[in-house]
Amino acid sequence: MSAEVISIGALLVMFVVGTVLPINLGILAFVATFAVGTASLGLTEDEIFEGFPAKLFVTIVGVTYLFSVARRNGTIDWLVAAGVRLVRGNVALIPWVLFLVAALLTAFGTFTPAAVAILAPIGMNFAYRYKLNPLVVGMMVISGGHAGAFSPLAVSGALVLGLVDKTELHVSAVTLFSASFLINLVLSALTYVLLAKRQVPLAEGSEEAAEDGDFAVSGRPDWRQWLTLACLVALVVGALGFHLEIGFLALAAGALLALVDMKRQEKAVDGVSWSTLLLVAGMMTYIAMLEKAGIIENISEHAANLGAPIAVALLLCFTVAITSAFASSTAILTAIIPIAVPLLLSSHLSAAGLIAALAVSTTIVDTSPFSTNGALVLSNARGVDPRRFYRQVIGYTGGIVALGPVVAWGALVLPWS
């Protein structure tokens, strides 16, 4: 059996096992890296460890630690509450405020599942209180999270841009962010227009509405929150204005905030997204090993020979969309972008267009109840019939899986190729 078949077979087994069983895909990736690298590809341990993404490791730890500190001192709650306060007297704007707050949170470094975890309970309670369609509210929270997820300050954006920077290609950070934001904005607008007036699948004997004070803004920020806001601004200025390493800046800001509030921040390190960090590091190490052994280049050449590059691009968009509906979108991105690079180098396809289309196709389907985001919305819905609401979420996701890749390909790849 060839090394290429073994490598890709191991990758597929990882995705299946990591999806079906409750084990982190990153652990499987590290094990497979050692097993396949030494036994099949003949690499040494030092050569295998060369692929470990040290820079991304620092970025993820720093950003998630800083936002863990910000959540513990109430800054994130204050920002969310301040955004929600804008809808007083006009409840129809609630989904849009949640969309924008989610986009802001992820654009400045919060992981999309973390932003959804913060906003989904609030959104579902608002939907119940004001008789809004919970499907619309929940899906717009998720779309908002993905709208900001590919900014250069966000982990997903840093991941994609980092993968591309290792190649001969160039993708503008503005292009990647704008493409994701605009497509998710259009999706939210269509969701709002088509489904906002749709009948809500109410449960029998649903509970009473929440108390009026549940979502009140608790006054002006205190000095800790003002300091946190100043640190977030400094992070943006340092990263964008002076091109300083965002991971180290975030760690420095988090350490400063923890030192001035030691009792409250004693367990802030628990907020670091260790599971995501393990997933990304494991997958990127495995992919780096495949690149070093020439497996990625060989697969890409085979893919490019399947037909016209423009058709292959559409096939890749559908592949990542279907897979990501059941597996980790972060893992899919780390696997698919290196595969697409040789195709781009050997064709007239737009690098920025295809990379952005793959990023959008991979994340736009995270409304699935099998993903973290979809499950958060499903579990926080109030006053609805669970089975009927589940079917609505499944139907919504099915529509996105069928149409999303076509839209991303048609808007981002086709016009520029």
C-alpha cells in the first residue's frame, strides 16, 4: 500500500472517529503523525516536530486567555448588555444587534463557539420574551459570529492567513474578512426576511416569560472594565498599526489585568480554549508532515487532473461544506487549504477568491445541530417543541449545505477566474 493512500486513509479515519466518538481530533492527529511519519514516511522525530505551529500556539493561548480574563471581570457581559440595550422600544432589531455583537466579539479574537455560547442564551430568552422566531435569532447569532471570524485579529483569520503565508500565494486580509462578513450578512438578511414571520413551534404549557430585569445593563463600567477596554484597544492598535505579534500582546494584556484583580482571575487560565488548541496543533502538525513528505503536492496534482480547475474548485467547496456540517470546521480548514494551494499555483483561479470561498463554505454550515454552535442554539431554545425545532434547524442547515458552496463559488471564484 502506498504512503499516499496510508496518509489519506489515516486522515479519513481520524475524522470519522473524532466525529463519532468523544475524543479530541487533535489527539488522534498527534498519534497518527508519529505512527504514519515514522512507520510509513520514514521521517525522524525531529522532522515531525518541525511542523508544530508554535506561533499559532502562542496566538491562540494569548487571545483566549485575554478574553477569559475579560469575561471574568464582567467586560464581555457589559459589552453584550450595552449592545442589547440599543433595541429598547424596537424589539425587531434584537436579532440584528446580536448579529453585530457576535461579529464584533469574534472579529476581536473571541472563538466563534465562545461568542455563540455567550449570546445564544440571551438571544433565545429574548426570542421567548418578545415572541420572536428562535430559529431566526439563533441562526443570526451564528452568522454574526462567522461574519467576524476571519478578521486578521481572529484565530480563524490568523489560521487561514498563516497557512497561506507559508506558500507562494498572497491573500489580502481585507478580502478574506470582507468576503466572510458580506456573505454572512446577506444570509442573515435572507433568514430575517423569509423566516421572521414564520410560526414558532411552541411547546405545550411553556414557562412564563423572564423577569424584566434579566437583561438590564448594570451601569457604567468599573475601573477594571475600563482598563480591559483600554487593553483591547491597545491590542488592536499594536497588532494592526505596529504589526506586533498579537499573541504576545494578548498575553501581556491578560497578565496585566490578572495582576490587578488576582482573586477574580485566579482561574482565568481555565478559559483558554485548550481543546481547540489541541485540535489545531495536532491537525497542523499532521498536515505539515504530509507537506514535508510531498503527499499534499501529489494529491493536489491528482485533483487538478480531475477536470477543469473551476469545476474542481466547486467540488472542493461542496466537500468542505458537507464534511464540516459533521466535523470541526477548524480541522477542515487546516486540511483543505494546503490541498488547494498547488491547484491555485497551476491554474488561473483567483487565490483570494478560492481561499475565501473555502473558508466561507467550511464555516457557514456550522448551524448544524451536530456542531457546537448549532447545539448551543438548540439547547438554549425556550418554549418550543424540541423535536419540531430540531427539524427546523436540520432543514435550515440542509439548505445552506446545498446552496452555500454554490453561492461562495459563484460570488468569489467564478467572477475572478
